[in-house]
Amino acid sequence: MTLVRRFQVAPALVRLIRKERGSSRITEGYFPPQSGRTSFVRVDGGQCHLVLVTSDNGSSSEERTEVPRAHGDALLDVCAGRAAYDRTQVALGNGRDALIDRYVAPGAVDVVSVVFDNPDEANGFPVPPWFGPEVSTDPAYEGRSIALQGVPQPGEIGLSNAALDAVLDLIEPRYGFGRYAAPSRNGEEAGVVNALRRLTTAPAPEPTPPPPPEPVHEAPPPAPQAEAAPEPAPQPAASEAHQDTRIDDVIESLSQALGAAVPGGDAARDDGTPAFERWTVRPRRTQPTP
């Protein structure tokens, strides 16, 4: 026996969740109701089942029998009423899932439902802030009533900032952002913060001690030469060359880190433009040989 709690939900939130998580189309055809029993045929993709639901004091038990798709289509033709909806399943944590159903026939209405094994679980369930008013005791929001009598008119459902934040927290882990971001793969550091941390913690180059002074010896004046030798080109100081090389390393690290931080890497966006343009790393300058 299971218990189901149903809630209204703002259509805008359903649209956002479906956009990020997708949905599957389900069609149900209901036969005329009997005392304490409901029978219907459900077509979900390539699967088709004949379902018998027995209700008793708010709890229900369900029996399913798989039938060929051709038989299911034939049963749909003789049903008393049909309902079609797009279902999205999202995890709420602690092993609990929410089923978000956007009905498209015989009308439009959004319902989110959660299934429980016993009354204690149902009563102790902390309702997420993005759930709307509860309609568990209203038979108009059951699939049978929607298929046979049409969709109810829920009216305007309020949308708060807390509800929107809760939905964003629900869908953001897919991209590795937010408070539930997954660690980087293979233990590698990825991200701008790690690149900046490596920059700030890099040891400074040790100064080169000056060479000891050479002893002064008196030497005879040099013989006159026909042409003076050209002066050697000035060489960059050791500290300047090291600093330039270090800057090149930092730019290359940041370029790689930013590329790993963008979801999808260099995949193109919907408008055809690249999702991320990598920095151009300038070639390293080496100290010219004399």
C-alpha cells in the first residue's frame, strides 16, 4: 500500500525544470470507474501496461500487466476518457523523488506528486518551498478525474524568491555549479581560483649574489687597433627573464583552468558561436645567446 501527496506548482517553475531535465510523454486511458477500483491503460514510450488500482482509506495498491503496444492502442480507443501529460522526475534527497506532470490533454494543468510507503513518512515529509498548495484530498487532481471530467482550474499560483532559489539549487548540480558542485576529475585542480592560488603561492626567485671583485693588476696600455670591436647587445637581467617566464606560465594555467570551468568546453552555443574562446598564449622569450 502506498500514499500519494499531490501539490499544485507554478507553471513557470515547471517550464524551467523541464527545460533543464527534459520529460517523457505518457498517455493514459481510463475505463468507467467501479466501486473502490480503477482500471486504465498506460502508454509510456514503447511500453504499455494495463493497470488496476485498488483504494482503501486514502492508501492504494497497484497491479500492472504488460501488454503489447498494438493491444494498448486498441484499448485506448475504447476507453471512456484519456489524459496525456509530460512527466519529469527529480530527486529531492534522502531517496525521495518528485513526479512533475504537465497535463496537455484534455487541458493544461501542472501537478507534482510524491509517493510514500506509510503514513508516518507522508506526515513527516518536509514540503519544498517550490511546491504550491496541497491538493491531496481533492479528487479533481487525480488522473482518473482529469481524464473523465477534465482539468481543474487552479487559478493563479504565487511565485516567491525562495521557490525560485530552491528550483535553481535543484537543477544546478547538473552543470557542476552551486553548493553541490562535484569535485574535479582525477584529482586535478580546475578553476580560476586554483590557478590564482598557484600564482600567489609560487616561490619568489632567489637573488643571484654578485660576483666577488677581481684584483686590480697594472697592465701595459693596449696596442692600438684599427677598428674598435662592437659592444655586445644588452641582455635582460636574470630576474626580468624569470618574471617574464613566470607570467607566461600563469597565463597558460589560467587559460587551461578557464577552459575546464566552462560547461561543455568549446562546444558551440545555440546561436552557433563558440561557448568559450581560449586566451592566446604569447610565445616565451628566451635569453639570447651572446
